[in-house]
Amino acid sequence: MSVAQDPFSLSGKRVLVTGASSGIGRQIAITCSQVGAELVISGRNPERLQETKAALQGEDHLAITADLSQQEGIDQLVAVADTLHGVVHAAGISKLVPFRLINKQHLTDIFDSNTFAPMLLTRDLLVKKRIAQNGSILFISALASHSGAVATGAYAASKSALLGAMRSLAIETAKQGIRANCIAPGYVRTPMLDGLAQGGANMDELIARTPLGIGEPEDIAHAAVFYLSDASRCLSRHYTFIDGGLSIPLDIYA
Amino acid sequence: MSAQAFSLQDKTILVNGMASGLGQVIAQACSQRGAKVLPAAQPRQPIHGLVHCVDHALECAVADLSEAELTRLFHSNVVQPVMLTQQLLQTDSLAPNASIVFLLSTAAHMGAKGQGAYAASKAALLGMIKCLALEQAAQGIRVNGVSPRADEAIWPDVANSVIFLLADASRWITGTSLLINGAGSDSASRSQMETGAAA
Ligand SMILES: NC(=O)c1ccc[n+]([C@@H]2O[C@H](COP(=O)([O-])OP(=O)(O)OC[C@H]3O[C@@H](n4cnc5c(N)ncnc54)[C@H](OP(=O)(O)O)[C@@H]3O)[C@@H](O)[C@H]2O)c1
């Protein structure tokens, strides 16, 4: 089978990945480059973003440092984005705060990075016609959107908000052949998970509940490649848990 | 390394219901990606992927349904694939980390007039997928489904979703079924999407 015909290949596609300076976003960028994509990567920390760029396979990749919770950051990225065949919104933050301690500032911080940034970046890319016909937009939500674990009130809300946003977007872009989907990971070994452990969560116990064990960033990256590739051209408006089976026995259908 | 994650090289895939139209398309796509495809289990041949392609349709209002029709439909759509899976488990025919894929339908998830028996038979598989996924996770065996809309034009795309679920690329995905809704690529699937309620 030649590479050009391979429906799982991303060769000839330009893909924007946010949150590429760490964890899941970094691995998505690396894996996409390994299956042929040309990357535009973004993150806040310039050193770690450059480390990702150095790890990409092939040349011609672009790295843009930008804080996407600010409109200027979104503007910078959209200005240089050029034509994109795929967009992966992997940037995000999490912080455990019990409901009684939630304040406006916490909600604003979480929603700015997790919800408003991917929605507004997508809006600007569409308005500036940066997303090609048959392009694929992928949001990264979280199992927390449905499981709403203790002290994840703001985080879970910011992630479940992506469900409605993605569903509505997918209808509006269907005529141009642009697809929108969302994957919701369970516990994946990244710096974010280390942060939760330092925040006092008993991660070992939580991870032990995952039937297939903790996930690796590669597991999310391979799913991202599938959703970006032509192999999934008949899939849109998906909200898929990628969680090693963690959600199966949970009481999330009440 | 990553391209390999989407390959089926060195995998033996058993396609249950290979004679059907979709079964043929899936079998051919799997062998094109490097798999050895079998129509039935063979002694001492570890199976890395099991794809169930049996799919019997029945259009009938629930008010008119006969017990014999309902029983026959459940036998072909549910009992046959589940019992074959059980037999392969009991004979240790599935390799560790094997992937099992059932064929469901959008009808398993969404209601439609005249589809009661068919939808129930496909939704039954959803329950089976979730419980079997938990039971087999310790062996690394994964259990998922594909839920395509009824449209022959998307069969090659159904095959690609099956390949993803069989390949190592999906090694952390279990207990789900991928809805293959057509993505609004044709007017029929688009109008289905657009009926989304604003309530
Ligand atoms: N790890 C898990 O178990 C898990 C589970 C479910 C969902 N998720 C989701 O997966 C995504 C990636 O998580 P991860 O575990 O890889 O986390 P991570 O290692 O902490 O990486 C987060 C990335 O997002 C970037 N980022 C955050 N806020 C940003 C902003 N305002 N503007 C631009 N970039 C921003 C960070 O940039 P800098 O580092 O440069 O600041 C970093 O590249 C997140 O959306 C997360 O919610 C993760």
C-alpha cells in the first residue's frame, strides 16, 4: 500500500496542535509528524515548545509561543496559521478546588484556557478561512466532564461545555466537509497528572481503577491521528472516552 | 513506529460473517493492511482480532412483531456472535491483547419507528461489550463495536474504523462503540444531523 493511498497517513496535511509544549499535546505533535503531517505547534513556555519542535520528524514545522487565554495570543497564532487540514485543541489546565471554595477568578481562569480559548481560536480560524475543505477539528475534553470527580466542579464544567460547542460547530461546518469531534481521556501519564497528585489526590488508588492501567500520551496521540486522518472521514460529532475502560462501570448515566 | 501502530502486520483476524457484503469489504481491508484473515477458527492458530459482521435487519412496528421473528433476530444478531466469542475464550484461542469488534448500528443508540427489534438486538451488544470489556481487561483483551448508519456507500469507512479498533493504535480503548454517522458528507446524513434540537 503506498503512503499516498494510506487512509491513516497525514502526509500532505498541515495540523495545528495547541498545548504542544507538554504532555498529550506534545505527543500528538510528534506522532502526527511521524505519520507525515506538517505541524504548527503552540504553547506558552518557549523552551519546552522548542524541545517539542526538535523532536518532530521532518522539516518545515512552525512553533508559535502564545497564551491562548488572551485574544492577542489567538491573533498571533491565526496570523501565521495558513491553510490547516487539522486542528487539535490540546491546551488546557486543571486544578482541584472543592465546590465551596470556587470563586469567580477560579472559574474565569479555568474557562479562559479550557473552553473559551479553543472556541475562540476555532471561530477565528473559520472566519479567516484557515481551515481547508474536509478539515478535521479535534477537541480534548476529559472523562471528568461526565464523571465530575470530587473537587473538579470548574474543570468538569469547562470540559463538558466543549461537548455542546463541538456538536453545534459540527453541524455548522458539515457543508464544507469540515468535521468536529471530541475525545475525552481518562488518566494519562503527563505533567498535569503529576500536578494533581501534588494537589493531594491519591492518584495511585484512582489509577488502579483503570481496567487497562494508566494511559500513555501515545494512546491519545494515536486516537488523534485517527480523527485527523481520512480513515475517519465519515465520523463527526463524536464524543469518545479514551480511558482504558475506566468509565465502563461508572455511574455517569444517571 | 507510529505508522506501525495502524498496521495489522503479523495479526491473525477472524471475520465472523465474512460472506456478507460488509464482511467481504472488512476482510479485504484487513488483509490489505497486512493481516492474515480467517473465516473460522483453526486449531493452534492464536487470534489477535475477532470481527463480528453478522447483521440481520428487520423492519416491523413493535405492535406487529411476532415472538418467532424477535427470537430469530436475537439469535442471529446476538446469540451467534456472543457464543462464538465465548467458545474462542473457552478454548484459549484469543491471544493476549486481542481485540474484539462487534457490529452494531446507529439504531443501537437512536430510536426510529419500525426498528424496535433490530435496535434492541444491537443495543444488547452494547451491554455485552461493556461487561465483557471489564471481564477481559486483565488479559489485555479489548472489546468494542462499530455503529454505522445503514448505507453501503460508507462500508470502506466502516472497515477503516474496524482496522483502527483492531490495531495497536487503539490499545487503550475498550468498552465503546464508534458511531459512523456519515459526518454530514451526503444530504441524508446532513439532514439527520441538522434535526438536532435547540431545546
Ligand atoms: N493528563 C490527563 O490525565 C488528562 C486527562 C483528561 C484530559 N486531559 C486534557 O488533555 C489536555 C492536555 O493535558 P496534559 O495532561 O498534556 O497537560 P499538561 O502536560 O499540563 O499540558 C498542558 C498544555 O496546555 C498548554 N496550555 C495551558 N493553558 C494554556 C493557555 N492559556 N494558552 C496556551 N497554552 C496553554 C500548556 O502550555 P505551557 O506548559 O507551555 O504553559 C501545555 O502545553 C488538557 O486539555 C487536559 O485537560 C488530560
